[in-house]
Amino acid sequence: MSETAVSEIVRHGGIDGLADDWSADKQTYHVPWGKAMMWIFLVSDTFIFTCFLTGYLHVRLTTTEPWPVQSEIFALSFGGGDPIPLILIAIMTFILISSSGTMALAVNFGYQKDKVKTFWLMCATAAFGASFVSMQVFEWSKLILEEGVRPWGNPFGAAQFGSVFFMITGFHGAHVTIGVIYLLWVAFRVKRGVYDDKGYEIVEIAGLYWHFVDLVWVFIFAFFYLL
Amino acid sequence: MSSDTGQQHPLGLYYRIWVLLFVLSACSYAVDFFNVQGGMRWFLVIMFMLLKAGFIIAIFMHVFWERLALAFTILGPPTVLLMLIVFMAVEGNYISGTRYLYMGHDPNAVALSPSDLHGAEHEEEEEEAH
């Protein structure tokens, strides 16, 4: 079947495609197995992060101590000026969005078999990720050393603030760190030409993981820092 | 079939979504910067959050172009989490209500800020000097 003869809807499958896929004897998901497995991992990771955020919702609702005001705690002043609320977190958010863009481009150039551009775009993505983690290290050390925030208490208000903060941002930071290592590993294998014969789906699979890390940050940014 | 050619889409689309994500992030930051409070804050933050998440999942993660069998597998199971969130919110409200009622905490207490803690001694000295 030629690509042009098949309309967009049929290619997409639609509801009939859904029925066909699930009633097929051999295979349900018409994607490389690595991609299907990455998606299943990401769905399970969604459950982990949602449980963390729901736990945060619950302790924040049930604590009788006032919740610390995030925009004041995460404010930062430059050159002795007035503190700008949440500025570091905003910069971290923009860095992660930038890295998502470079990753999306890397996936695209990967499928075009442009090894050089894919390699450098993946390196740029990893560099953005590394700078995100180092800003997080700065944020943690400021909170621990200067503000005296601990997992079991803090000088501002509800003790649960510290435990939720360290648990959720720590778990997310660990994901970013692992992602940086994973991206660099795949990037160097792309450069060596390991995927010339196998195909470049691996770049898309690594990209899925990276976009997921960005996705989780969207929710953390909204629920933990803004609301 | 998407498995034959992989997910290939025009670069221009990625650039447009990228810019859009920047704009949406700037909008959510602006909500805090201009100190919007109350119901409007919740509405705006959650709206920008859902838009950002939607574009990342649909375009960057290519779910929009996947066959429905995979798309439903990805999006279906997490919907049960909405139930968990609703149950925990209801339960949490009930618990905090009973705690305020029986444990005698002040529901209107205000948290301290870093300026309350670090600036306190300094300001007192200044006041004494005047």
C-alpha cells in the first residue's frame, strides 16, 4: 500500500483500527517493542509521581500549621536588589522547556539519519538537563544551609513542607540526572553509528523519557511552587 | 503505518509548539509575579498547566499521531488517578475540619517568611536608633 493512497484517518487507525489492533492474534501495538516498553514504564512512573503529589495534597490539606509561602521562600535577589519571587524556579522551567525543544529536534534529525545534528542536539539537551540539576543543587543548599529547612521541620510553618519538597523535587532531580546520563549514552552511540542498521527509534524512545521528565516538572511547578 | 517510517513531522510544527510552551510558561510565572490570588490564581495556573502538558504529550511525545490502541493504553490508566485525587481531597478536607474543630488550632494563622526571620533583629535595631 502506498503512503499517499492511504488517507490520514486510516493511517491513524481510528476506532476500527483500535478494534483491529486489540483483536489481532499476534501484536497489539504497532510500534517497536522498546517504544512500547518505554511507554509502559512512563505510565507506571506517572502513578508514582501522582501518588507523591496526591500525598502532598493530603498533608497540605490536613496540617493545622500554616503552609509556608512559596513565592517568598523561593525568591532571589540579584546584586542586592529587591528579591524577585520564584525567579530561580522560573529559569529552571525555561531551561527544561528549552531542553524539550532540542530533544524534539534531535528525534526529527535522527529519523532523517543526520547523525551529526542528532548528536549535538542530544548533547545540548543533556547540557540543559545538567544545568537544571546544578540549579537544583543551588536551591537545595540555599534552603538547607541558609533557611534551615529540614525534612522534619522548618522555621516558616508546617513541617510537611520540607519533607514534601525534598521528596518530590529530589525524585524529579534523580530522573533528570538519570536522563542526562541516558541521553549522553545514546548520543555517543548515535555518533559511533551503532544505529545505522537498527534504525533511529532509540532517539525517539530516549526523547519520550526526556519529555516525560519535563512533563512532570510542569505539574510540580504548578502545584508545589505556584499554588 | 507509523512503525514503518517512524514519527516524522515538519520541523516548523516543533518550532511553533516550542514557542507556545515558552509563552505558556511565561504566563504561569506572570500569575505569581503579578500576585494574582484566590480562585483566579487556581483557574489560570491549572489552565496553563493543562495546556502545556497537553502540547508536550500530543506533539512532542507524538501521542496525537499514534494509533488509538497505544494512545488509550497511555491515557486510560492514569484517569483512575483522578478518582484518587478527588477522594484524598474530600478526605483531607474532612480531617482538617475535625482537627481545627477539636484541636484548637487557628485556621487563619499566617506562615512566616524569610524576611520575618532574617530581617527581624536588624529592623529592631533600626527602630531603636530612631
